[in-house]
Amino acid sequence: MPSDHYIKKEDIAELFGTTSGVAEETLKKAGVMPIDLGRGRGCGKRWLLSAVMNAIQSIHEKAQPRPARPRSPKLKGGHIGLASMSARDIEKLVRQPLASHPTIQ
């Protein structure tokens, strides 16, 4: 018996724990399209089980919260970026006594 087979709309609804219409729309948004075996008894739309399981895993991973980026600590007092300083400002900074220097980033 092959391990990968096609499943019905009712089966995907059971995997998603929702109605068959919602499960079908969710798979459609995830890019998993069914094959159609045509009209008649025992026919209709079928989804490849491995594709459905991959979509479920992908949907779950996207729904997980992302870790927040660490913030840079706020410095007391002013801070000056050297790239934004003019040559005259840098010259003034160098000539000041060390204790009076603002924080440089």
C-alpha cells in the first residue's frame, strides 16, 4: 500500500478540525490544489495527503510569534554619531576635557 495517497474533502476537514469549505479555501490560499476525478459516485476532488500535511505545517510555522528584536539601550544625556558631525564639531570635541565628552556612538 502506498504511503502517499489522495484524500477527500471530508478528510481534509477532519485534519483541519473545521468544515470542508473552510479547509478547501485554506488549502487553496496555501497553493494546494486538488485533482478532479470527475462526476459520479466515488469521484470528485482529491488532495494529495503529503501536500496537505506540508501546507498544514507551513501554515502553523507562519502563525508562530517571531522573537522581538532587542532594543538598543537608551543612553542618559545626549549622544552624537561621528558620521553626522562636521569637521569643526569633531575638532571641538577633541579639544574638550575628557570628563565633559558626550557619549559617542
